Amino acid sequence: MAISSPRSLCPQRRFGLSASLIALVAGAGFSAVPLAAPAHAIADEPETIIVTATRTRRRVQDEPIRVEVIGREEIEEKIIMSPGNISVLLAETGGLWVQASSAALGSAGVRVQGTSERYTLLLADGLPLYGQTGSIGLLQIPPTDLGRVEVIKGAASSLYGASALGGMINLVSRRPGDEAEAEILTNITSQRGQDVTVYGSGPLTDSWSYSLTGGGHWQDRRDLDGTGWADIPTYQRYTLRPRLFWESPSGANALITFGAMSERRRGGTLPGRTVPDGAPFIQGLDTERVDAGVNLDLPRSATMNLGVRASAMSVDHRHLFGNQIENDRHRTGFAEASLTRISGRHTLIAGVAIQADQYDSQDFPAFNYRYTVPGVFGQYDLELTPELTLSASARADHHSEYGTFVSPRLSALWRPGMWTMRASAAQGFFAPTPFVDAVEETGLSRLEPLTGLSAERADTLSFDIGRNFGPFEANLVLFQSRVRDEAALVATGAILADGTSRQRVVNAPGTALTQGSEWLLRYREGHIVVTASYMYTDARSSDPVSGFRRDTPLTPRHSAGFVAMWEDHDRGRIGFEAYYTGVQSLEDNPYRTRSKPYVMMGILGEINLGHFSVFLNAENLLDVRQSRYDPLVRPSRASDGRWTTDAWTHTDGFVVNGGVRVRFGGHHGH
């Protein structure tokens, strides 16, 4: 269970490692990687979890590349905590950090092991249906129809190209059962939020089945400290996603998906109130998104399989920054074909792919771009012994703007006795766009056109080790990443009429270095699961102006978590959790240079009554809220145009939510 605010997102727990250990691992030729079966794998039958993120379709514990899996059991918990979005679901995964990016709109991005959120690729059934999601994307994806979530940490460019520099998150949909089933969930919160989600699935013929997911989500604007600024923005969002599934007796299968989402979100000053310059300032974002995709697997023989994937996505935005209105459109098109051959101890994958990303601004056409990136990739896995498996993969991409890049990855899995160890080293790249740092929050009106930029490059290492000791599971992960030519926003010195400065995107000098460790200890016995975790993160980046090394802002060095859950599929569940977040370095905050450490606690309960279940969830029992320490609104406008400080903790305080789930048909247990 996880208690993180679904309405205003803040840093979550993490894991970490010491520089000396990283140096030792790197010197030994290993990379910081994972270990035993992923922390969130379903415990009852982990051997049945087949991951698709690496295209090899192995059991999760047989993958040389570490893949963490969040199973349906945990997704069930997060659905009743935050039915409207996946932020809480991801915030409770070790090594992922859901970081608030706007105190006005409540938006947030997910960072993998301390790297920038723009380096995290979000997929749906292996398809880029959300494109470059931006910091608002996590808040617009409901978890209702998820079967599991697969996470690869560290550069995954060898598998997925430029957008996966920091890691990849694959949202895998629920598969329909043999019987028709349906579910309706209603939820309300003490902060005047409401959610209604519906899910239905079932067979159509012997070969075809379907699922349909829809939802409506509403939130009232809330000013909790009486300052005239909305601590919680208002929004109205509607989603719809039908899917078709096909499976033939020969083993061929296909998924066809369509999606639509519409949202209107408003934050900033309340009616009749102003910011310190005496004027009102409304910040808003209207979003209209449609997408479609197909995922096809065709066995060509007993040892060979052809995979074909394709998708298209279009998002229209209307941004409101006070009196400034900006309209734009993002489009992504994608196609891939791969051939997989398995022969004894050898697995070989080869494929071709192409992705096209297009951005069109109606108001600032100087920032329009059309990137086309064709690529070829290959992967070879060799099972040397039953205990030792090696994997090598590489991808060559030709970016229409930034040239050709080769992204390799080497991984190893070793299982001596009861232990499991993995090591990995990878490289990747990321093509710059205008949307770095505060630009997404302040708009393009102050930004100079992009010139003279280089692609961002990263090297990542990881190592993990773990084993089970009866009912106990222990896991240690060490990781390190180095990012060169990191894109950053700097002021040019030219002052505009509103007192703000012209801004420019540059490649920061030096190297951004992030290293750390994740520690996890879990106890399972009967219906009880108790988990303790700790994360250490040492993240340092180069100041884009001075070039001096500094602590990466909004990255706590220490964080820890404790979760205790009792769960019975027939009767319900009850749980408690507590998370500690340590001190964070703050950038351009007029009130403080370092945040306060804080503890978040919560409890959750659900009772099953046949077709019905009733749930109640209390988050942030200690009522931690940033406006209790300092105002959210700055005394004067920042040079980049922001009126608010960075959100380093929750902005909505103590929240209770509860509701009812009604199930029809199928199996009514969890």
C-alpha cells in the first residue's frame, strides 16, 4: 500500500548507494543492477509472471535485464487510493520518484533513480500511446484496466531508442477472462474530489475478446491556507479506452487499442484575489488526446516469432499563463517489426523501427519541430549454464536533427545456490526539445529558439543481489548514472516588459552524476506482508552558468518506508504505511535553500461483501503541507516567469477518500 497524494504529488521514497561501493562495482566490470525477483512481483506464483518489456517473454526471474513488476494485487490497492491516475502506483515503486513540477496545476513527472523525468519513457502494452507525456501525463492515466506494470531502470535506449535514456515503464493491460465481467467504482475525497470508473470485459467469439474502460474525475479548487492561491487546482477529466484481443489456436495473438481523453484544469489565484503585483494570475491547461495502436505476435515456427507493433497519438493543448494563451499540438507515430529466434540456450532478436515526433505551436512557430528516427536493433542472450545467463543488445538510431547514435547494453544473471545477482551496463541518448525545467510551467513566450544544442548522453551501471530466507526476502540494488550535455534553462540577461528575463536552453558543462542504493526487506506469512525499505541517493549536476558541481535540486539523499498489510481475498484488507523523506536542496526558493525532512503516514481498509466492497483510505495523517512552512506564492515573480516556488512536499495536506466497488460476473475476489 502506498500513501502519496493523488492530487498534489511530491517526492516519494527511494533507495541509494555509496560512492565507494559504486566504484568497486564499476571497477569489477559490473553495473549497478537488480537482484532477486522484483520487489513487487506477485508472491503467490512468481514463476508465472512473463514479462514483455524485453521482447523475450521470459519468466521475470530468468531475465538478465532486471525488470521490476508491479502485479495486479498491488494495483488493486492503488486503485482504491487513487482511482483517477497512476501517480500513487508509481510513487510506491523502489527507485522511482514522483516529483511535483507545478504548484499551480499539481502536475508531476516520474524520475528513475534520480535522473530527470524527461528521460523516462512511458509505454502502454509496448506502445508509445502517450508520446512525450510531459509532467501532466501521469495525472491523466487511470489504473483501472492495468494487469501489471513492468519497470526497467537505467538507460533502455538499446531496446526503445532515444526516449528511454533514464528508464522505461510499460503499462500492461488486463486480459479478459473466459466469462464476462464488469466493475464500477465510485470515490469521494475530503478535499471535494470525485471519481467514477467503469470496466467491462469478456469473450466475443472463440478467438476474440474485448475490454472497455471509462471514467470521469472531478476536483474542486481548494485554498487551504486562505492566501487566495489554490493549493489544489480544479479539474474535470473524462477517459475512454476500448480494446480488442485476438488469439488463434496456433498461438498468434493481437491487441488493438483506441483511447480518448479530455481534461480541463485550472489553478492559480481564486476569483477576486491577486498575486503580489496586484493582478490576478490564472494558470490552466486544457488537453484533448486521441490514440490508437496494434500489437501483433505471429509464430513462424516452433522456434521463431514475428512481432509487429504500431501506434499513433495526437494531443492538443491550450495553455493559460495569466494573460498569455498558448495553443499547441503534439503528435507521435511509431512502427516496429522484430524477429525472435529461440534455439536451445540461444535467443536472438533482430528488428527495425521508426518513430516520428512532431510539435506544432500556433503562437510560437519558431519552436516547431518534426523529428524522424529510424533505427535497427539486435539482442543476443546466451544461457552458459543453468545458473549463468548473459545478454548483449545494441541499437543504432539516425535522428533527423542530431545524427546517428549507437546505444549498447550488456547484462548478466547469475544464480549461485539460493542467491540471485544481476549486473548491467548501458548507454543511451536523448534529443533535446524546448520543454526543459520550468518551460512547461511558464510557456514559450520568454524562450529563445533552440540553437547549437547537442543530444544528451548517459552511461548507467547497476548491480543487485538478493535471496529469500524462508518468509523473508532481502534485496540490495546499487546504481550509477552519468549524463553528459544535460539540457538546462538559463537567463540571457534581456529583461522583458513584465520584469522577467529571456531564457535560453543550453547544454550544461561537465557531467551530472547520480549514484545510490536501494535496500529492501520483506516478510510474508499467510495474509500478512511487512516491507521495510531505504534509499540513498547522491545526485550532483553541473550549474549551467558556472559549471560548478552542485546537489541536484529536489532530490533527497535519504528516504525510507515501512508498510504493513493484512489481506484476505475473500474478506478484504487493512494496511498501514509510513514514509520518511530527507532534506532536499532547493533552487531559487526565496524562503529557504533546503527543505525540511518530513514523515508521511496513512492507513487503508477495504471490506468485501460479495459483489460489493467498501473502502476507506486516509493519507498524510500528520497533515504535512508545504504552505505550513512557507507560502507557495513568491513575494515577486521569478525571472523565468513563475509565481510559485517548487513543490518539495505535499500541497494538499491530510486527505480522506472512500467509496464503493461493485463487481458483476467473473471472479469477485481480488
